[in-house]
Amino acid sequence: MRLVRLALAYFGLVLAVGFALGVGRVVWLVPRLGERTAELLEVPVMIAVSYLAARALFARRADVSGPSEAVGAGLLALGLLLSVELTVVLTLRDLTWQEYLAGRDPIAGAVYLASLVLFAVMPVLVLPRSAD
């Protein structure tokens, strides 16, 4: 149950900031800079948000039992994030999976995928190193 609570908190924090940034990106940046540049500018901010959220939730908590729990929470949070994000995007844009994937910019899409991997593993990356 602790793992689920940690995953939900991590997912919620990152989703909230990502939603706000996404609105700003679509409204202000995309019309001025284009889709690719706007998405690429958002990625480092979201990686920093993932780091800060993971650090707040995992790095200083004595109740995190170790890397396996952090990995589990990161993967669960990733699953939640992808479920919500894809459901919202596909619904709002009235797209199929195939249309969504075909419409992704190859460069921004690859960077986005890399940021999702970082999001999933960030809870492990912020854990304190043991003094073995």
C-alpha cells in the first residue's frame, strides 16, 4: 500500500505541473516557435520537476525499503501517467492510437520517450547511496 501511495503522489505532482506547462506550451509557445521547439523546451523543465518530486518523496524517506520499491513506484507512476495522458490527448484531439503515433515529431517524440524513462527511474536515481 505504501508503494501505491508513493506512486500516486509522484504521478500527481508531475502530472499537475505537466498539465500546467502543457497548457502554456500549446497556448503561447507552439504558435510562436512551432510544435517541436515548444516540446523540446518543455522536456528539461519536466525532467527537473520529476527529479524534485522524486527527491521529495523518495530520497529523504526512511520508509522506502530500497531500490525495488522505488522501481515499482516509478513504473506504477509511469503507467498512471501514460494512461491519463493518452486518454486525455486521444479524447481531446479525437485521434486513434495510430493517428497519434503517426503525427508525433520524430525528434521531439524520441526526446519525450527518453524523458518518460527518466521519470520512471528517477525514484531510484534519487535514493541515497549506501555506504557499503
